[in-house]
Amino acid sequence: MSFLLNDEQRQLGDSATEFLNAQSPISLQRRLRDERAPLGFEPALWQQVVDLGWPAAVFPEAYDGLGVGYAGLGAVFEAMGRTLAALPLLSSVVLCGELVLAAGSEAQRQRWLPGLVDGQQRLALALDEQGRHHPKRIMTRARRNAQGNGWVLDGEKWFVIDGIDAPWLIVVARVQDAQGAGDSLGLFMVEATQAGLTLQPTLLADSRNHARLQLAGVEVADELRLNAADDGAQALDAVLDRARICLAAEGLGLLREAFERTNAYLKERVQFDVQIGSFQALQHRMARLYVELEMLESCVRAALSAIDANDAELALLASLAKARASDLCEKLMNEAVQLHGGIGVTDEFDLGLMVKRARVLQHSLGDAVFHRERYARLKGF
């Protein structure tokens, strides 16, 4: 299993870096926040990204994809992390697109995937309930309707990524039998305009598009259940691991940018007539952060390669990468703020926006505590 990018993957990462630096600098994210943009991203920018082919990167050619693989897409997420670029790439492509590919029938794939590739469709995953990520604790229920030709959904979902204005959502619900019992998970395509469905914006620290979803007697036809005969838990786990690795890659890009900016500041800031970067205590702190960044990069590269190689240890590598990324999103950003002194906590300084995004990344799809516990469980402890 190689951790090195091939030419096509390297070109994708390089073009993403060049494009985002020019079209989506941190100043754009500041403007979106200040304007309280409901989508949390710029639709025109997303269309440019679609035209560049990023959503097509990991899908098979049979569904108009490019089949570049996750090593290439991971480089895109790193570039997004460096400029804080807000795009529905994770929600629509990695989470929902991969769920359709993994759990959907051939007819469902043909219906949804080409629209995700060409940008004509956007989906959001409604998974988490209450305050913390825990994909096994699903209380939303799906029961058969009176006619026996569809389903009725009741429940509530929190922190739906890019849920506002998404035309369709994939809702994860526990399927009940006639007696009201049931343990399997169902994946249901639900139109956002469906009667009984309510979406409300949720404001998080990074000012991105998050929503709270309430379902009260929402009717869903049989053909809109992705895993009509199977428990969706296995497909969901595999897709969540892909998304966790992409978040770790985004975190890696963000942390690299914060580290480099901090290092540059230490060389510029003068105190007692010398650059503060010459102080040995600060050099030691930066050296330790650099080592941890390198370790995170190794974890992310290994996890991305494991997706493309269909490695049996993918779940382990996903939790390892996400746990390390979550830990470092807190540790490195705290150090960066402190090393910048007073300007590190001002809103006008870009580092403040980076800290806010890092805090959300830290907890999205499981924090370090969740993933250390999961890693230990997967190892049999």
C-alpha cells in the first residue's frame, strides 16, 4: 500500500490549492459569516468546483465519475482546510453519495449519482441525535404505513451538515416491525418539502450550514428506502469512516496553515530587541508541534490509502486519524493563539476563524474520546 500520490492525484491537489487560494481565501469565509449567509457557502463557487470535477473524483466511471480515488480527494480536503473553504463536498459527495453507492439499488444509483457529479443535486445526511456523535444510538423510528406500501418517520436529528436548503436528505432511522420492535437501521431518502418535516438552522462556532431536523409522521415511499432488504448499519459505518478520514485531512491542512503562520510570526515579532523565535522555550514548543503534525500526516496518508486499497484495517486507521486530528485541533490551535499573544484572540485576526473551524472539526463525526474508545473496541479491548 503506497502513501505516495500518483500524477493525477498530485495534479488534483495542486489545482485545488491554486484555485482555493485565488477564489476562496479566508476573507470569503469571513464575509459569509458576517453576512450570515444561510447556505454557509457560495453557490457560484460550488458550481466552479463542480466544473473542475471534484465531486466526480471518487465515483466510478459508470456513474459519470472519474475514479481518481480518495488519496486525490484527500489532497483537496487539505487545500480546503488551509483556506477554510466552505463547500458541500463532504455532505453531498462523501457522506450521501457514498451511501447511495454502497446501499442503493442500481436504479437508485442511476437516479442520484449523476446529479451529484454534475452538481444538479445536493443531499445531506441526517444522522446524529442529541449532543454527541453516536451512530448506534438512533431513536428516530420508521414504521410501516397503513397501506403497507411505504414508511412513516418520527424523530429528531441534530447537526445535519449542509442541511439548510438541501433538496433531499438521507435520514437514518430504526426500522420497527408490526409489534413496534426492531434493531436494524434504514436509510430513507426524504424530500425537504415533505409534510411533517421541519428544518431549523443551528449556529455553530464556525458559522457553517448546520440544521436541526424534526420528523413528525413523514411519509416515505418504498422505493425511497436505500437498503430495502438489509440493515444499513454496515454501509453506514464504512461511509462514516471515509468522511472521518476526509475531516482529518481537512484538519491537517488547517493545522499546517496555522503552524506555518505561527512560525512566521515568531520570526517577525521582536521583544527585548530580538526575535521571539530565538527563545529556546518557544523553539521546543514548535518542535513538538511539528513532530505531532508529521505523525498526523502519516495517519491521514495511511487512512486515505486504505480506502483506495479496501484495506481490512480501514476502520482502525480512520479512528486513529480522526482521534489524532481531534486532539491536535485543540492542542495546536491553543498553542498558536498563545504564541501570537494578544492578537491571537482578536476576531479581526484570521487565526480566530481558524480556531473556530478547528473546534467544530474536533467534534464532527466523533471526537478523540469517541475514536480512542472505538479503536480499543476494534482491537478487542
